[in-house]
Amino acid sequence: MSLIKKITFGLTFGMALCLAAASYADEPQKKEFEKTSDADAILFRIENIKPLTNEEGLTDRCSFLVTVYNRMEKKVEKINMDFRWQDAIAKKYQIVDDSVEPVDDPKDAITYIMKHIELEDIFPHQQKSFEEIVTTDKCFLLLDQLEYKVNDCIAEGDKITVKNNQQTNRGSCLDRFNYINSKNPEYYSEFKDTPDSVLEQQAEEAKAHELAGVEEVYKKSLADLEEVSLELDKIITREAAAEKDKKVEGEDKDKKDESKDEAEAGDKE
């Protein structure tokens, strides 16, 4: 794409945003918060939203952090969620040949940004961040308009049953989630800042945990190998002893046979 085309695309898309913002100005605003989050909730927020560019220098993906604060008294072992953001810009306006045009029927143009999320190992009263990437060129849509569905939430101590290779229960913490967006004061009061150093530390801890697991497997393998070696030594020792006994028995028999032959020879003389 040429530089002029990139600039034109940016200007037209900017116009679409302005038009959409103007259309939202007249819409009634819903009251966002009627109560604070639950005392034993699993809070989560989305932060550190960054555009990612392709080889042509155009944004085609967005990275973001899902930061989770576990207020429960037990560890959350696994979370399986689906995130969805409605693309209201595409619903009202579209870019055709580098020009902004209204959509004829908004109902036919509703689109969504979708992302499947899997999180794990969040300890009681601790915060943990997970980096995710979603395919879209509209990173600003990730700020607040999130819809989410919790598919599974497995907490420590949950008894999970499987039937016909299918998990039959979804865990005990499905209804514990509180999404905190940037308009909620708890977005700033309940979470710690998540600098890159925290993510690096989490990566190092995960790596150390993985290495510890590898080392444990290695130690167990050595112990198993040593046990096998001891058993082989016992078998070899037993076989050697049996062979020795057999040899001794053979030698004794030979000596008896020789003595018998000598005795018979003496009698003949």
C-alpha cells in the first residue's frame, strides 16, 4: 500500500470514528455501577492494549493483558472464558474504496471481535496477568465494551468427573467473576500496576516451575534406573551363583566317576 493510500485510509477511518462518536452522544447512558464488587469475587480487568502492525505497517492485531485478582480463599486452577466486543463502528459505517459510507441496514452489519481465553494457577488473594492477542484493527474497542462468558472455572478441591471423554461439571467458581472496566474506581483501587517487569517475573517463575518439574522427572528417572540396575545385579549374581553351583556339582560328579573307575580298575587287578 502506498504512503498516500495509507494516509487516506487513516483520515477516512478517523472520520468514521468521529461520526460514530457523534451518533453516540445523543444515546442515553446506562448507569455503570450500582454496587461494589463482591468480597469473595474473582476480579478481572483488561489493560495494556497495544496495536500490532503487519509487514505493510498497518494495524491488524492487538495485544492486551487480562489481569485477574483472586479474592477467594482457595486457588483457581483453571479458567476457560470467551470474550466478545461488538464492533459498533462497522455496524454504522463502512470504508469502501477509501471513502466512508453509512451502512444501509445496521442489523446486517453487526460484527464482533471474538477471543477465547484460558487462564490458570491464580493463588488466593493474589493478582496475575496473562498476555493475549486478538485479530482486529480497532484496538480501542477493547477498552470497555466487553461481553464475557465463563465456560469453566475449576478451583482447588473441585471434584471433576468425566464421562465419554467429556467433562460433566464446570467447576465451583463460575459465578464469582466481576469484570472491572476503566470507568469503575475499583479499576485503580483494587489492582496493582502491572509493569513489564511483573510479566517478566511471571515468565521466569513459570520457567523455574517447568525446570523444577523437569529436574524432578530426571531425579525419578535416575532413581528408577538405579533400582533397575540393582535388580539386574541381583539377577546376574543369582545366575552366577547357580552356574557356580552347577559347575561344582559337575566337578564333584567327575571326581566320583574317576574314583569309581579307579576302584573298578583295582578290583580287576
